[in-house]
Amino acid sequence: QDVIDLIHSHNLKAGLAISPETSSSVITEALGNSADLLLVMTVRPGHGGQKFMPECLEKVKDLRERFPGKNIQVDGGVGPGNACQCAQAGKCFTH
């Protein structure tokens, strides 16, 4: 939270990223509400040429349900064959 506050104090946007091995639950309500965007990595960071990991889309769904107005992005292996899946996972839900 302190890092997000510091970034915001410089009139910059702050984002949080989680790797495929990290549960979306590590993004608490406070952190998720403070961050300007949430990024779900759909490949392991730092290793080129990997295939998209569709199991990561469950994290996108969870974050969308918990943070309906938040900018949620995915990164890694996204292309014409799976972009629609990513968009569908981040679709806004109404309760």
C-alpha cells in the first residue's frame, strides 16, 4: 500500500501484477481498490516463447467479480486464438 501511495503522490498510475503461480487472493480489497490497474500474467515472466496458460483466466474472473470497475489486463501469449477468451473472462458481472 505504501508503494502505491508513493506512486500516486507523484501523480502516476500504479498497477499490480500477479504471475501464473500467484493466487488472485493476494490482491486484497484495499490493494485492489487502490491500484489503477490489475495485470494477470498468462505466461511465466522472463521466459520467451511460452504458450498462453488458460487456467489463469479464472483469476481474471475472480478479480472482475471483486473489482467490477477496475482496469484488468492480461499479458503473455495472447493472440487471435484466445483474445476472445480473455475478453469473456473479464466481462463485467452484475449482482
